[in-house]
Amino acid sequence: MMRSVIFLENVTLHFPKIKGFVSLFVDLIKKRKTHFTALKGVNLEIKAGEVFGLIGKNGSGKSTILRVISGIYPPDEGTCKVAGKISLLAGLGTGFSAHQTGIENAILYGSILGHNEQEMTEKLPEILEFSELGDFINEPIRTYSAGMKARLGLAVASAIRPDILLIDEVLGVGDPQFREKSKARILDLVAETGTVVIVSHSFGLMKEICNRVGVVHKGELVMIGTPEEAISSYYEITE
Amino acid sequence: MVEPISNGDVVEVGLKPPLIKAPIYTIKEMITHRFLIRNLVVREVRGKYRNAVLGYTWTFIEPALLALVYYFLFYMLAGNPDELYAMWVLIGIIIWGCFGKSLQATVSSLTRNKNTIHLVYFPRIVFPMTSVMANVVITMMSCFVIVPIMIIFDLPLTIHVLLIPASVFMAGFLATGVGILLAPLNCIYRDIEHLVRFIVRAGFFVSPVMWTYEMALDRGFFGEVVVYNPMLTPITLARHGLEGHATTLPTSIILWSLGFGCIMWLLGSIAFERYERRAVKYL
């Protein structure tokens, strides 16, 4: 029996609404709700070695679940427990600095993702090779095309080897060849990493790699099942 | 499928040690993330002087030009100032600038980095600390402007010149405590940012930038009040260091300023750790 590595127990998360003093005061008098509930009582247990998918409409709370797991937003109610080192792949190239070279940005982004100096030195050759940037790697990143930036971002992000990997819609960048290559890379990463939670709108991919899929709707985890079950239930719910 | 995880302790996400330990705990976090902090500081320093022909020389051209302006202003208003007056103003501008810029950068550090905060988790104390360190590094570079000044005015180079870098650190330290205290609040109400900008402008005149501690001493009541300004110590120490003698500032004033910095650090780090998670939801 595999043990569980991610536990979400009754996780509820509120986001405050930003307001001026006057409307804040009005709300206080009228006792109106001053927050928006992003997640409502989410229960989820993910086992070691499992590839778990999350599907749902835009704004349903899929990404928010990943952010709770990775520690960006601590839950307001309930608890979230994990075992092992977590890494969230989202928004490739966060924190890139346009005026530094590709190499410098690779190191910067790597350190943002949680690498220390030694790991970064070890992984740099692999990153540079995968990014296929050639001599461009020594040019400032402002000279890069969007696709090149995305390639560098994916190269750095996919060099990490966490215990638990959270992937938030990072596929589908660059030209078709690179897209194939990046998909293969992510699949490798999924195979190598013990546990993966993936958010994607690509149902084909979900069927291919996921053991279980959960459907998120309006902040609630409405069902968990095999990929096929989940996808058909997704269409029923969102009709 | 791969073997399950090696280190198997189940831990609750985002648990923090008790708040009372925050002042020490945040320092430990910074040491753990030193590689990240160094890279972020480099990014900020590089970003500041990008695409400038004169590049890093702007770090000392800017205070030098400002000092020149204030020198003429003072010359016209008061007439016949001390020949070292321009230099006093210059060093005052540099040290006050370090404090002011660090404070403004720390207060807005969470709001400026909101994209990173939404996508990656690492201890958020890293953001304000990076801002302070980048400003301390830039100020250190601008301190090289004193080399030609020391030659022109024939000032003795003594061990006391070390008071200048010490004052830069002190200015940064004073800004840190106040800055991290306000940074989470600024996520909720950006008004804080505007308020701090005003305070930095006003503080320029209340602090010994255009005047010196010695001038204030001759003004009776005013001289008694100004010693309570924590920024009096770093600016005056830097001036004494530049003149090449041990400081004549009473120890009690220096201790008051250091104590103020430490208390602000205690309060600031506790408040930051307490409120940062709630505050980032407003970003």
C-alpha cells in the first residue's frame, strides 16, 4: 500500500475584496460579505507515485489548489499537509530580468525556484543544452523572442527534481518541434518524479498520463475518478 | 513508477515558528536563501543603470550634482558658508538617500514583486531584504565620490574613514525595520507608499542633511530636539569619518539610534511574519 504524501482536509480559502473606505464602511453597516470564497471545503489525498489531474473551468479554483499545496496561500480553514520537497511549475520565466544575459537569467530563475549555488552549477550545462539557444545565451534577454524566453524558462524549470511536482498549464509554448520536445520533457519529468499534480485543459494529455482526475467547480472539488469518468462529469457539470 | 519519497515526514504547509522567534528566524531564512538574495540584488543593481552611457558613475554623479545645487542655494541664502559645507551636504545626501531609497523600496517590495509572489513560494522576507541590500550596494559605490573630495580638501585619511561604510549600513538597518513593518500594510492600502514618499521628502529637512549636528547645537531648544532623530547618528558619523577624526557625538545618542533600529527590527520582523500571508492575498 502506497502512503499518501498530500493531504488537504476541508480546505477553505477566502480572498478579500479590495475597497475604499466608504464602501468598506457601507458593507460593515449592511453586514455584506467582504470576501470572495475561492475554495470551499476541499478534501483531497494524493498517494506517493500518483499522477493526479485537476480539471475545471477558468476561475474554478484549480490553480488555487496548487498554490495552497505549494504554500503560497495558507488555507483559512482546514489544513494542508505534505511530505517531501514541492515544486510548482507555473508562469515559466517568472522574475526574468530583461537586461541580463540568458545564463544570468537561468541562474536567477533557478534560484527563485529554490536551487542553491551548487545544484545550479551542476545543472547549468543540461539547461543550456535543452534550451537550444546557442550563442544567444550570452545576449541580454530583451533580444529574445517570446518563444526563446519560454524555452529558457522551461529548460530551467524542468531541471528540478522535487519529490512532488505541481504543474500548472505550462505546455504549449514555442514552435511545434519545441512543443513536442517540451511535452516529452514534461512526461520524462512526470515519470522521474514520484508524485505529480497537474492542471491542464488538454484532456488528451490527462487521459494519457493521469491515474486519477478531480473536477473542480466553483471552488469545490465535486468528483474524483478515472480520467474518463472525470472528463464526462466535467461536461455534465459545465453544460 | 519510482520509489516513493525518501524523507517522509508529513508536515503542515506554511507552519511557522512562534512569532516571538521571528527576529532571529528571519535572519536564519536569509542565510539559507543567500544565493537567491545575491542573484536578486544583482538583478536590481544591474537594472537600475541599464542603457546608461555613464552606467554606474551615475551613482556618484547624482549626489555630487545635488550637493552642488544645495551649495549654491545655501550660498545665496546664508552667504559665505564653511568651505567644507558642500562636502557635508554631499555626504548627508548620500546617507539620507540610502535611508530614503531603502525605505521606499522596502515598503513597496511586496507590491512590486506580486507576479513572483503569486507563482513561487519562498520566505517573503527575501523581497524587502533584497531591496535594502541593493540600495546599500549602490550607496557604497556612490561613496567613492569622496576620494576626489579628500584630495581636493586635503583631508587626512585615517582609520575613522571606516565610519562612512558603517553609517551606510546603519542607514540601511534603520530603513529595514520601519520598511518591513509597513510593507504588508502597503499591500492592502497603497496609500502607505505615498505617505512614505512624503515622509522621506520631509525627513530630508528634519535630518541633518543641509545642516549639521554642530550647527544645531548652537540653536538651543532645536539642538535638544534633533538628537531624537535616529538618522542624526549615521549622517553625523559619516561626516566625522570624512573629516578624519573620532566622532564627537555623545555615546548616548549613538546608542539611542542603534536601539531604535533594533526595536524597529523586532517589531518589524514580528509584524511582517504575522501579516505577510494575509497581505499577499490582496495583491
